[in-house]
Amino acid sequence: MTQSPATPLPAPKERRRLREGRSLTQAEVATRLGVSRSTVRSWESGRSAPRGRMREAYTRLLMSDPSAARPEVTAPQEDVTPELVGAGTGGETPAGTGKKGSARVGRRPGRNRAEGRLAAGVPTEEWLVEDAHAGLSEPSLTPAQAFDALYAFCAPALVRQTYLLTGRRELARESVERAFQQAWYRWPEVAVDRDPAGWVRATAYEYALSPWHRLRPRYRHPEAPPAGAADRALLDVLLELPPVYRRTLLLFDGVGLGLPETAAETEASTPAAANRVLHAREAVAERLPELASPEDLHRRLTELASAERLRAAKPRTVRWHGERRAQQWTRAAIAFTVLLIGVTVLTLGTAPDHYEEPLAPPETIHGLPPKAAPGPLSAAELKLRARLRSQEMHGPERLIPESR
């Protein structure tokens, strides 16, 4: 479903001849498709071949008319086709979106051209270089327009992919919206990325597979399964796979990424990604033998994602919620900083400003007689007091009272 039968891929030697006939270098082809020069060299030598929508874009580039100065670019609108691979590799063009998926607009050629490049995954700085060489006078896309074009191209298919990854409809929509909100918050970084669609897809997958969702009350209970028995069986098999195997299988057999791109997005080596794909295919084929072929598996994944009526929010709504969330986080950070400063000032005002030596611990003294408690005199003490009172006073005159 990712390649049109009307545009077959030429032979390796024919690819080089077609490229040279269009006066293109390998570096220029790599730049237009968003891949490396070594990848184009491998395609022309026959060591490898593009897959998925990258194959379609490469074939169109080679088979296009070399006399055409600038082919007209279609501006992607709201994607309503049930394609699973709508948010594929960054070097892909939004081909196969159907009659309602694109519309030709002739009044603003500069905007159509920029939107087509964004949907094709061409980096933003390359738009500026190309427009500077062409001497264009049309105004470029604003950040909001570029974001809306990326959202319209990627969001519908990305919601379906995330649903296959999690099995939850609401979580799929929430993950895609959060990913695009982060993309809008970090738009200066995303706009110059070589693969903005891949950036958003990786962010959505990471959020969807977060283990913290199981602690949320709304996600403790399973959602209603698909209506068809075959769809339920396939979804159950996918959800039984480990998350990293499920993600690798979806990227390779569902989206149609190449093995190196799949390994890079899952942060694994190429052999590790290949082993994950093989083990995931074996697990699916063991439960569903009719899906042992990768082509059949890709077709069934697309049909399963298309069977659910999953709609993404409007790009303007996503941008508004993203800006509001950023404002809330900014206000929370400011409030926390003010609170921290207040606590610090209070601590400095009430804390002692000089050192006070602590008191020594008490020690017990031994050998002293116990202190006598007051009480009645004993017989010996009474006798001593009577004898002292009966004797005359002897001492200095100033101390002896005189009798009068």
C-alpha cells in the first residue's frame, strides 16, 4: 500500500542514468529526499533499495521530467484516508492521500511550495536556500502555518499508529496531541529538524508507552475491543508483545521505515532491531498463521487501524492548549521560585547569627554526704541547744548584749 504499481522502481544502473540525465548529483538527491549520500550510493549500486513511501518519492524524483523547472506542489489538507503510513519517514512525500487529501491552490504559490516541502520532510533551512537561489518574492510560511501543515499531514495517521501501539483510543489521541504540543513549544528546534514527522512520532510513542498511565483511574480498565473477530485477535497478539517489540514491528512492518531508521528511532543497534522484528513476526505467525507474510501483516495492520473512527483535534486547538499548558507551567515555576525565595529570606532572618557553645553534659559527683532534709531535732540536738543557751556569752563586748 506504500508503492503505486504505476511507478515501478528502475534497475540500479538505470537509476544512475536517470539521475545523471536530470543533471543531479548524489548529494542533491540525498538532500531532496532527506537521506544521506551513502544511502543514495547504495541504491544506485544495488546493495539496498528504498522501502515504503521513500521508494515512491525516489521513483518520482527519477522519473520526473528533467525539462520542468519547478513542478507544482500540492498543499496537504485534512487527511481523511485510512492510510497507516501517512506519518512515515521524513524524506517521504505525502503521496497517496487521495482526492480529498490534497488540493491545488494557485493564488499563493509560495505557501503551497513551502507546505509541500514541510510535508515531504525537507529541512526548513533548505527552503530558505532554495528560495534565495530562485529569487522568490512571495512571503514564506509563518510558524503557525508550517505547524498546521505538519499537523494536517501527520496527525490522522499518527493517531491510528498509536492506537495499534496501545489499544486505547483516547490514549492515542492524547498522546498525539501532547506530542504536537511539545513540538509547538519547541518549534524553532523542530522546524529545522531533518525529520519533523519522525520527531513528533517518537515523542507520541514515548508518551503512549509510559508505564505511569497504568496508575491513572481512567486507564485501569480495558477499552471496548474492535468489532471484528479478526481485528480483536490481531490486536490481542500485538498487545501481548513487549512494548519495545511492538514498537519495532509497527515502525518496520506498519509504517514502512527502513531497518536503520527503525533502529535509530528505537535507540537500538541494527542487528537488535532486526532480531526484534523477527521475534515479533514469529509471535504473530504462531497465533495467526495467515499473517506469516510481511505483506499480509502490513495489510492487516492498515485495515485494523482504519477500522476505528479515530479523529484528531484541530491544529489551532492543539496550539492553544499547548500555549496554555506552557503558561501554566511558567506560572507554576515563577510561584515556586517566589516561594523558595521567601522561605530563604525567612530562614536568614530567624536563624542565629553567632555561634553559641553548647552546654557540657552533666556529670555525677561521688563521695559527698547526702543533704539532710529539714525536720524535728533529735534528743542529742535538743540537749546541745539547752546547754548552749544556759552558758554565759563570752566574746567581744560589741557582740555581748548588755543586761539592763
